Amino acid sequence: MSKSKHVSETPATQLLRRHGIAFGEYPYEYVEHGGTAESARQLGLDEHRVVKTLVMEDEHAKPLIVLMHGDRKVSTKSLARQIGAKRVEPCKPEVANRHSGYLVGGTSPFGTKKTMPVYVESTILEFDEIYLNGGRRGFLVSLAPAALVSLLGAKPVQCASVE
């Protein structure tokens, strides 16, 4: 966490601090549509450890969050089957922004405007440290993945497919 430099607070960092969760702060130069490949490249990280926060919805338009390895895609069919939904699909960006309170590209699973069920690709929980969005474009936080379960009640799923 030596590379960390303090970035102004976001709802995500406020929530982490309030709950005493240790985290590192990693600002980088945001690139439109650069995604996890770009943040991993700039910060010298393994993209597999950079976790993307995806706001999706089921057939009833109920929102949910899926946390996935940066270098993998979500098999929505597999996810839907595991969570008992008929189908799951990504929300339109403006809908995702409304549910999360964050701009797409800066969505954190922590401190969202609306409380949503969170699903995490199970292999993410095997890492000692992961990197995910800190609530602003161009800003990742590092933390122990156990916080996803303890703070968000994230449920492990197996729905990864290769990009």
C-alpha cells in the first residue's frame, strides 16, 4: 500500500472507514472505455485481481451487483440459474447510475444509493487482496475480499467466462 496517495472521500471510502476496513487508495488516469485492462496496466496490477462492479437486473428489473475478475465476463445464463432468476442482463448505464449513485466507470459495490444483493465470483474470495473501484472514475481501492462478505453479504457464485 506504499503507492497510495489520499484521494477525497467517496461514499465507498466513508463506508469502509466507518466499518474499520483497512484499504489502500490507487488513483490512476481514467480512460473512457478503458475498463480494468487500463487501470491494471497503469497501476502495474494483475487484471485478474482487479474486480469490476457490474450493475445488472433480473427479469423483474430488480437490480443486483455482480463482482467479476477484470479479465473475465459474466455468463448471465449461469448467474440467472444460480440465483433463481429467469434471466439477468446488464442495466443500461443511466439505470445503473440511478441504482448505484455512481457513474458507470466509477461504480463501487460499497456505499451504493440503493441496497442491492451482491454476488461475487467465488474465486475472487481466494485472494488475500483485491482491487476494485473506490467510487469515482480513476480510483481503485485495495482490500481483503472478506470485506465483500462481511460488509455487503456478497454471495459466492460461479459464472465467469473468458473475455
